[in-house]
Amino acid sequence: NLELHIDGRTIASTPIIQARGDTANVSFSYTWQETGDHQLVASLINDRLEVDNRHYHVATVRDGLRVLLVEGHPAAETRERSSHYLRTALETVMHPVNREPLFSITTTDTIGFADLTAQPFDVIALCNLPALNANQLSRLQTHLSEGGGLLLLHGSGLNTELWSTRLDQLSPDGWPIRLKENTDRAIPDEDDIWGFLSTELTHPVVKPFAGNPGTGLDSAVVWDRVSWSVESENQIRPVLFFDDGVPAIVEVLLPRGRCLQMAMPCDAGSGSW
């Protein structure tokens, strides 16, 4: 059995039946009731090699998560801004215990991003930035090395060559997604409008939609997306596909930190999604 202990209390236990040399992945679900630092211990019971039967971890639990939205398309019309619908969605998420907003959201533009580099954020979302300069790259490298989250939302007008060069510097093995000169942003016709595949919804981001038709994902359309290709399958985990089989959202697997990369921005100009 593998047991999970939190602050000295046994929370859950599950049996593991594996052949020698095999690898097993085990998940536990737990809702925190108190903020602060908590001790986690994973213990193998009745395993004959005692020396490696326990693994320790300290989890810091807070009331909310700090999110920085960097707007790359500061349009006069609110719904045309690339961060608008992302902010709207995050504002609706409540803490499961105290029912207060889960996310503390700060919105800035590319100039203000430099002024906020000293502040700690759990997630930084770059919303349709045309390019990424050296100072911004350095900030993101530090952010990821500290275990932070990064959300990349690409839209029209991006400098694909400069973006690709900067992204390669965020991963020691190079960036697995290659941005390409976009031919999909011409005036769309019926062949340039895409939906989402609703048959492969296994990633945690989209799994709640699995088996729930009519919730919007299966009827949404996109008519403005960036062109990209997957250079290394081993460095990504697909989240969502367009109906032509091209990834719409991918999780980029990094040594530290987490990253989701999206082929469209969160504005009214990219589609109905």
C-alpha cells in the first residue's frame, strides 16, 4: 500500500500491484481547509527496502493565486483585447472553501510588464504579444526556474522569427513548438474556420468537458489562429485539438515551472470560442 499523510494524519491509502522494475503513477485528491505550510509524507507500507519507503514534501497553501495578464493588443473596445475573456473567466472562479475569488488578477501592458518584474506572481499570461524582448525573456526564465506558471496566447501580428528564438532560450532542449509564418489569417472562408475535437478530452484542462456535450466546446469556432508545428512530441502534452488535427492548446513539459501554449488569443476577433 501507498499511504498519504498530511500534518501527521493519514489521508488516503491505495494498493500498488506492479512487477519488479515497473513504474506506477498514483494520484490522491485533497482539499485544503487551512492556509500555511503543511507537511506531506508518502509512505510505502510493508516494502522490504525500508530506506526509501518515505518521501517528504512541504506544501504552501494560500487563499488565492496571483495572476499577471500582459496585454499585447490594448484595443479601445474591451472585448477586442486579447486578455479580456481570460480575465472574465478567471474572475468567476471561487475558492472551494471560503467562496472568495480564487485568483488575484493584475493586468498590464508590455511597458508595465517591466515595472512589475520584481513582484511575485504564480502565473504570467502573455496575451498576444507581438514579440518578446530580452528583458521579458529574462523575467520569464527566472519565473519558470522558481516553479511559476506561464500561459502563452498567440494571435495576429506576432513576429514568429523573434518569438521562436526567444522561446528556444526558455528550455534547455529547445522549444518543441515552432511558430511559422501564418497563412491562416487571410480573410476567412468556410475552409478557414475551425472547431475543436471533442473526442480526445483527457488532459485535466479539458477533461470536465468529456461526456458533457452542449457545454459550448463542441459548438465553438475559431477563424484566426497562428500556424505552428510540433518539433518534439516528447516535450509536449496535447491539451486540445482543432478539428483538422492541429493542436490548439499544448502543455510544454519543462524541467521547472509549467507552461500552456495556445494557438489563439482570448478576444472577440479570433472566434466564438
